Amino acid sequence: MTERLFEGADWDFHTLQRITDACEEVAKNDLGLDVYPNQIEVITAEQMLDAYSSVGMPLFYKHWSFGKHFAYHEASYRKGLMGLAYEIVINSSPCISYLMEENTATMQTLVIAHAAFGHNHFFKNNYLFKQWTDADGILDYLDFAKNYVMQCEERYGRAEVERTLDAAHALMSHGIDRYPGKKKLDLRAEEKRAGRRRQHEEEVFNDLWRTVPAGKSKSRSALSVERRRKLLGLPQENLLYFLEKSAPRLAPWQRELLRIVRHIAQYFYPQSQTKVMNEGTATYVHYRIMTKLHQQGRITDGNFLEFLGSHTNVVFQPEFDDPRFSGFNPYALGFAMMQDIERIVTSPSDEDREWFPDIAGKNDVMGVLRDVWANYRDESFIGQFLSPKLMRQLRMFHLHDDPEERAGIRVDAIHDERGFRRVRRELARQHDVGYIDANIEVVDVDLSGDRRLILHHHVIKGAQLNETDAKRVLQHLADLWTYDVALIEVDANDKVLREYVVSPRPIPAAVA
């Protein structure tokens, strides 16, 4: 008779080790997963709230906004207005999974299967995480960042450090590179170079600013437009990178803080593009592992029913007219698509063979899924693998709502071949960061005049910026640049739709 992993709801650390070993056996032998070494940590509810407040990172510098988030989440949790995640997993090597101590033994098994093997495999093998993250160096870099911020607070004062971090956080979503460079990010090397990488940058910086006339009057000695844009690397969509390299009055420690924030923003960049895939992968993996453990008799029928109750809640998708509806649940959509791919690979219909000739009937479920997990992001995954059968099952349709048209809301795609392709294309577009994130870039600097920084927002389908939010963020940008900042919103024909101009606030004497 197969030995049970545990009896009842209680567990200890020896139980967690047995659970981890059993999950690993299924993950590697049955599913063929390739994972980082695992590190399991058990935390309290308060520690989980603390992790919530600092975007789920175990080592993070201090900032007042994290305390604000902690107070909000704690109050909501104590009042019963929100639950807590069963786990948090860190994309690092070793891969750290934080488990709630309140979890039952069954829930710990589910969480280990989900995080320590599902997410872990995705982190290690998906091409976006390979391009943009450094799992081996992130923990050391976070430790460096935390200590560096503390040193800056001691040397320059907490208020001045917070002022810089406030501005950097406001620009964080525009502090990323969207296209891979020649070199893979190496955070350990970044940490070692922190004190000695400035020489070449300062030479270029000085060459740029020595030509700037002292007054506001224009001078013939000013750089040509081409030379100026070349030295500044324009156009530039990574605003934090531009400020770090080119802002005229930032101190070296402030530039390093901007660098820290943009490296952390870059670390999270793949996660925003793979929410459906990442959660779908982890949910599919935990379902397969838990089912196998039940078949082996290593967990009881009661344990399996407890698991199914939690799993069902995770993949629940409210209907469009349900008050709880807020879009597609990434767990539900991701898991449904993984199961649908399994069906197409093993038992395809004629329709499946027409839509998916490369995988239909291939009879290698895990081979196909591992390839999908490695080579796609949400946009391309949905655009490639969302099937007509699943669209019918989820009753998907597409609405057209253009405020400039008087016809009102129109059902634009229904369940025919043309409609299926339209629904799939539109749903994929909703997960395309190039479409949903504002495309803002620095285009020029008026070096020979008032040194105004000029940015363009390329508006897509009339989606302009919220005026209040735009002015608040531009204020932070102007404070870092220390001169006026102009943001011009333009359409596809370069027609100017709106223009914002913001001046910097006075620089405190301690910083100036």
C-alpha cells in the first residue's frame, strides 16, 4: 500500500519535505519540467501582508508608499474584506516560494505544486524571462539596493531620498526597455560596477552640456539637431534611463537610485506580458500533480475534494452580466487554454485539424505544452492557440463601441469563422503591452533655449492620457529634469491633439 504524504490537516517541516519530494517526482518524471532549485519559506499572515506592500519582493528598500499599502491591506484583511494569497513565488535561483502557515496540508501540497514547480518552470524556460531577468543575481541585487538606499538616507537625508524615489516610482512604468539589447542583464555585474561605470558617461554628458549657452538667448555654437539627438540617444522611450544619463543637475547617488528603480521595473516587465500563460501553466501543473498524487493513493479522497474546492474557486469565471465580472480571470482563461491544447493534441476534431495542423493529433501533450510555455507571451499565445471550440464554450463575442458613431453598441463578431478570428485577434490585442501601454518617448531637448524637455505621446485609437494623472507624473519628471517639460499628444498623422507644459518645483537647498 502506498504511504500517505500526510494525515489530516496538520503538517510539520518533515511533511513539507515529503510533499515537495512527491511533487518533484511527478513534475520531472511525468511532466518533464525543468526547474530552478527550490527554497520553501513559511510565513505568517502579517508577513504576507508585508510582502503585498512591497510588490512581493523578500528584500526591498524602505519607502513610505509600502507602509501605506500595508496599512490598507491590513485593515481590509482584519475586517474580512479581502483574503490573502496562499503563496508568493519569487523568480530567482533558488526559486523562493512563500507559504502561508495557516494553510492545511492539502493546501500546502497544492501551493508547492503550483508555485515551486508550475511557476518555477515557467520562470526558467519562457523566453521573456530569459531575455529580461537575471534569476541568479536578483536577490543579491535587491540586497545591494536596500543597503544603498539606507546609505543614501544616512548621508543625504530621508526626505531627499524619498523625493527622488517618489519621482522614480511615478515613472517606473516608463523606465523599461521593450526591445532586447545585445547583452543579457547581469545584476551581479551591475552591483559590482555601481561605483566605477561613470567615466565614459560623464565624458559624453560633459560634451553635451558644455555647448549649452549660459543664458536663454540662442547661440550659434549650440549643437546641431542631429548631433544633439545622437548624443542624447533620441528618441528614447525609457524615461528613467534618459534621466539617469542626461538630466543636468542630478547627483551621482540620485542617478544610481534611478538605475535601481528601472532595473527592478525591468525585472517585472515579463510578468505583465505573461499573466495568462504564467498562471495557466501553474494551474495546469498543480492540477496534473494533484491528480497524479490522488491516483497513486498518496492523498486521500477527502484531500482531493478539498483541493478541487479550492481549484474550482481559482478558475471561476463570472459571466459578463455578473456584478463580479471585471474581465477574464487569467487563471480561468489560461487553464482552459492549456486543457484545450491537451484535447487538440490527443483527440482533435476536423475543425481542430484545420485550425491547428501543426499540433492536432500529435499525441505529445507535454512536448507541445513545454514548447508553448517557452516560446510565447499572452498576446501571441491567445492569437495562436485560442480555439473556436473554447470560444463557443466560453460564449465569447466582440462588441464595437465608438463614441463618435451614433449607432450605439454593435455586436461586431459572432460564432462563425470570420467572427472567431476577429474575437481571437481582439482578445490577443487586449494583452499586447504595445497596444495597452501609453507610447511616450523623449524626442528632443531645447539646449540652445530654455532647456525644455520635449516628449511625444503617440495616441492609438483616440486613447489620450487622463489630464490629472498626466500632470502629476509630468511634475515628477520636471523635478528630476530641473527644467520645463512639455508633453505633446499626437495622432497617427502627427496631428497635435493636446499639449502639457510643467515647470519643476524649487529644489531644496540640501539637494541644490
